[in-house]
Amino acid sequence: MRELFRSKINKFEILTKIDHKMMSKNNTSSKIDPEQRELIERAQLRARQKRRLYQHFIVFLFGAVILILLNVIFEIGTDINPFGIDWFVWAIILWAIIFLIHVFNVFVTNKFFGRAWENEQVERLVAKQQRKIAELQKKVERDHPLPHKEEPYIPPTTPRPIDPDQPTNT
């Protein structure tokens, strides 16, 4: 009986040690450097963009095959030939153009309009906002100047409201 009790205590001690180790790992892993977090988020974004591009390519291939089968095997729209070319060819060409635009956005646009460009734009916009704030502050100081320290502050006088209980000829 004692051995059973000791084995249960040992299991409990082992589990609590494992629990403490897991808790300490979680505490250290949540303290990620902000730059590393940004790099990780950027990498995840790029991976998602590329995955969606590859998915688009696979859907494009299956879609093109289906369009060809619809026209050739099922003879749907065989009499539709704008400019002497079958309709499914036009549909595939249009879809290929859309796919190329997607490729351009993922590989070319993100390269030129990536993190450095974004940071530059943010800095430019912040500087522009700071200039506007400085202009507004100058205007406020010019239109509503603060009293000098030598001059006593005299609050603006406002007419007092009429007291209905007070006689008018006093």
C-alpha cells in the first residue's frame, strides 16, 4: 500500500514539474522581440500570399480543363466564335490575364512596395501631420495668446443671469 501511495506521489511530483516547465516556457515564448514579431508576421503574410497564388493557379488549370471539356465534349457554345476564336479560348485568355495580374501583385508589387516603402510612407505621413499640427498650434497661439507672466489674469466678464427673486430697481 505504501508503494502504491509513493508511486502516486511521485507521479504527482513529476506532473507538477512538467507543468512548471511548460508554464515557464510559455512565459518566455510570449516575450518575443517586436522586430522578430514583425518579421514573423511579414513572413506569414508572404506565405499566405504565395499559397493563395498557387491555389489560384491550380483552380485556373482545372477551370481551363473544364471549359475545354464543356466546349469539345459536351458541345456547349460551339456556335459562339467571336473574332473566329472559340469562346472557351477567350475565357481562358481572360482568366490567364487575371492570373498574371495576381502574379504581378505577389512577386513584383510587393518587392517594390514592401516594408521599406511602407516605412518611408509612414514617416512621410507622420512628418506631414506634425507640420499641420505645428501650423494649427501657431494659429491658435496667434488668435488666442496666453497672458504674459507679468500681467495679471483677468477672466472675461459675462453678464450675470437675471435673478427673478431680486427686485429690478435696486
